[in-house]
Amino acid sequence: MRRLLLVSLLFTVFVLAGAGFWYRSYLVTPSAGDGEVLVTIRRGMGVRAIGALLADKGLLVNDCRFLCLVFLSNNTARLKAGEYSIPRGLTPPEVLRLLVEGLTLRHHVTIPEGVNTVQVAQLFAQDGWINKERFLQLSRDQASLKRLGINAPSLEGYLFPETYTLVRNEASEETVLRLMVDRFRQVWASMAVPEKVHGLGHHQLLILASIVEKETGAAPERPLIARVFLNRLERNMRLQSDPTVIYGLIDFNGNITRADLQRPTPYNTYVIPALPAGPICNPGRAALEAVIHPVASDALYFVSRNDGTHVFSTNLADHNRAVRQYQQGR
């Protein structure tokens, strides 16, 4: 009986020692190979599924030891979803540390000044960050706008152009819209805009800034172009801005015609003697500041020199001469 107990004890000791050696070898053995592996941990994935995914990527061995490692280190509920770039050559505890610390990849998406909401949706959708149609639907949904604190028909104009940092599995249509609107609100607040400027409310200023943004890419001209439009509004003159006409057209083919200029839409400022129905793009900070702080000038007209800059005139005769010089016969 004693001999049997001794044999059993020795067998147990050998088994435990072997298991310990087997487990320890797992902990200290790095994965083979060089380079990095892209791994996406989806929300709701369990530890077993994560272990299988890491094993499939060649980052560790797929067996119960990963479950033991996670359990014994008290990290069962601490593995974070996201997109990871994991170097080969790490040990299982090092891989686990990356997932616990949530060292996910950060991606940068740049939204340039002057793009409209449809173009914003396209830029985010092209890399799979959002569903374009849902993004556009939410940008016009009044319940969504109310949650964002925007009192307007849509989010056109309120999606601030900037470079945004996103993480896979954390970005959604709602989160991207909130990021952009919050950034707009921060920029607007930093300018300390009074309730009325030039007799215009905040939404009207945003409409005008969107027109200024589309009219020129030359930063020094923006305050002067803003002044031209303000001068025309004060005199009840039509703004006659081509970009507003284009925004109101469906399937614009790139060639604005005389018929387009005469077609009545809520955005055609050749027809309506006022600001268009809403912003025509999402302006940047420089355009917003140009509208709030325009330069002093009596100019009422401007025409493109075809090099990105414009000729400004205070009367129609001078403007017509500039048109003949720079536009007619092109």
C-alpha cells in the first residue's frame, strides 16, 4: 500500500512538473518569423476565439495554455477590441499585454476644407469607416440633429474639415458625425462670435462662409470676397455665386450653362435676392474668420484671373472690362 502511494505521488509530481515545464515553455517561447501581423479583434469575441485568431495569424500556439494565461493573469474581461499591428517574435504574455493595454492602430482621415456632406461621406466610406448611405441619412435626420444640438435642416456646414484619428471597431456613423460637429463647435466657440454679426445670425454666417470657401482657394482673398458679398447683401443685390448654383443642381456635369444660371432652385443666387437656403459646403476656420472679420472695401464684383486669384471692382463698368479681359474668349 505504501509502495502504491509512493508511486502515485511520484507520478503526480512528474505530471505536475511536466505540465509546469510545458506551460513555462509556452510563456517564454516567442513566435517565429519577422515583420508585423494585422489582427482585428471584434467586439464580443471571447478569449477562446481570440486565441484561435492569434494562432491562425501565427502569433502563438492554439491550445488551452492561452486560456490559462488569460485566467491566471486576471485579464479575462480586459482584452480590448480593435485593430492591432502585432510584431512577430513576441512571447504570449507580450501579445496579451498589447491586447490588455489596447494598443490599437490609430488611423488618420483628412477632410479638406470646402467639401460637402456627400463628399465627406465618400472620404470616410472609401476605407470602410462608415456606411455612406446611413451617414447621409443621419446627417439629415432631425432626431439625430437634435441629439447633436444643431438647429438646421441638415449638418451641411457643421462637419468641420480637419484630420481625424479613428480606431477600427470604435468608429460608427454616429461617432464620426459627433466628432466633426463637436470640433466645429469648439472652433466656433474659440472665435467668440456675437449673436449677430453684420446683421446676420450664426447660421447665416455659416452659409456665407461656405460660399467664401468655394469661391477662392487663395487665403488672402477670403476677407475681401466676404466683404463683396456683405456689400451686395446690404444693397439687396443678388450674390450671383456660381458655386451656389452648382450645389443646387442634380448631376452637375462640370460645365455650368446659361440655363443653369436661370434655373430656380433654393440655392441659385442668380435668381434669389438673398443667401441660399443653407451652406453649400463645410468651410474651414479661415473662411469663418473671413466672414466675421472682413476687410474694409467698397468692392461689389470680382472675376477670376484663371490662376486662382481674382480682380475686384467697385462698379459694373470696371467689372465688365475685367470679364472681357479674363473670361470672354477662353
